[in-house]
Amino acid sequence: MTVYRLTTLITLCLLGSIAYAQPKLKKVWETDELPVPESVLLDQKTNTLYVSLIGEGDAAALDGNGGIAKLDLNGKIIQKDWAKGLNSPKGLGLFQDKLYVADLKELVIINTKNGKIIQRLPFPEAGMLNDVTVDAQGNVFVSDSKGGTIYQVAQGKAHVFLAHLVNPNGVLADGSDLYFLDSGTLYKANQTQQVSKIAEGMEKSTDGLQHYGNDFLVSCWAGVLYHVPKDGAVHMLLDTRKEKINTADFTFDNQSHMLYLPTFFKNCVIAYKIE
């Protein structure tokens, strides 16, 4: 091999290592006990966090035992029972002054000014509503994991957006596109419901989905967090399966690079800085 070719090869290897340098997580804080936190959502308008709490008992029971807690950005619990009377609240979405909550077979709409329930939109045929996202026009998308369906709610009326899926969970609206997770794979659907695959090979319990710049962050309920660049590569950032710490539906702030992660059965929210 000539010196020129050897130098070129070394340069390309160095450039490749820089291009694929992975972000790292640094733990910042952990909350006091919260009863089975499933989802966290950042409200940038008020610099607070909403946390869906399934509560003790059967996670799929219609027991009125669930609610929403409110935290500050330092992990202090402002109000553990900010919203009450839910069953098994999971994914959260925010639009203007309304918080949208996936609650088994209902999409519950809560007034963010006072924590009062405005409306319960029933989904009688749903298996288990799981995650929520809202686009810039106020259209709401809700995944039904057990029903293999993603619904769209527009002007108060729900219709099927995608059907015949395996186990859809995390959803993320971005412009006219909808990104979603289904059993270890990340997909994109456009307005005409044409679906394309972005990345695969993740742990099957894919849960939370957020943008990380132009890339993605993906959590899996079993205890894994991935960084997924836009080229579809999959890189593990966190693995807490041995410690049996769940990594559920997190939220991420692209400005501060803070990630807020609910731990489900470990009964707390943990904040990480991505560096």
C-alpha cells in the first residue's frame, strides 16, 4: 500500500469516528416517589413537566386511580395530584391550553390552567390507547397498541389514520408527516398514509419517540434508550434492563439537551443531560 493510500485511509477512519461519535447521558436528578409514571411532557410555556401516573393496582383497570402530576425543571414535585379521576393515563400531547391524555379507551382533554377535565372523547373499539402527539394545526394522533391502530382526531372527530399494525406506540407529528414506532421499528407516514421504514432492529417494546436535532431518540419500555440518526442507524445510549429500570415515554428539550425519563415500576422520573 502506498503512503498516499495509507494516509487517505487513516483520514477517512478518523472522519468516520467523528461523524459517528455518540452522545452521552449524564444523570442530573431524580424525583421523589411517584406512583407508576408512564409519560412525561415538557410545557415550554410554563417551564414545567406533566407526568402521567397510572397509580397502584392493575395498570389496565378502569379504577379512577390515575392522574397527572406537575413538576418543575429541577425535579421538585409541584403537585402530585394536579389532575385526578383518570384510569391508566399514558401518552401526553399539548396544544395551546389543552393537555391531551391517552387513557385506555378515552382521549381525555384537560385545561392546563387549572387541571380540570374538559372532555372525554371515547374510543369504544380501542384495545389500549397509548401515545399522543399534536401537529401544528391541532390535529391529534393517538396510538392504540393493542388494537394495532393509529387514530387521528380532527375538529373533535376521530377516524382511523393507520390500521393493521403490530404494536404501535410512540408517535411524533412533524409538519405534514407522522413518525411512529411499532415493535422495534421506526416508520414515517405522510398525509396520504404512505408508510416508509426509517430504522429497525431495536428492542421490541419501543415506547417513547422524540427529535434530537434532525435525528431521533427512542426509548423501549424494557429499559433501553437509542439514538437513531436520520440515516437509520441504531445506537444504544442507555441499557437498564439488568437493573430492571423501565424507560418509558420520555420528553426531550432540544434547547437545554435535558431528557426527562419516567421509570414506570421504579416510581420516579430521572433527568439526564445529553452531552
